[in-house]
Amino acid sequence: MKYLITYDIREPKRWHKVFKFLKKKGLNVQLSCFEVEVESNELEELIDEILELIDPLEDKVYFFPISAAASGLITKLGKIEELNESKVL
């Protein structure tokens, strides 16, 4: 399933670590927003890996599921990029 992952990381070093980590996993659609596709059994591992990079008392990370039906309804304007199959977990 696809997820839209957004985050607000307070400390620049932690922000950069999360950015670099997610850039390997999915498509960077905005500065702190990634589209990532994971199998259902891999989501918990992804969450655990991100938890190791953030400070849960200061930072926020949101995972918004994008169903296959909703994915087909997404409207993209401007420079269009698609999730690269090689970045799918």
C-alpha cells in the first residue's frame, strides 16, 4: 500500500537523517513529504526505523494511507514524478 509520510522535525540534524532515510524509500513530493509504497508486513519495520531517528517528545511524523482507488484519483500539477519501482520496499 502507498503512504504519504509527512513530518515536522525540530532539530536540523534529525530532520536531515529522516529526509535521507525516506529519500531511499520513496518519492520526495514536498520538502517534508514523501510517497512511499510498502507491503503491509513492512510498515511496522519502517515505523520502527523512523522512531530510531526522531525524538518522539519533539518531532511529529504522520503516515496517511493511500488506497489503490484513491491513488488513481490523485491530481498532480507541474513537474510530475512517479514513485520509482526500485524504491518500493
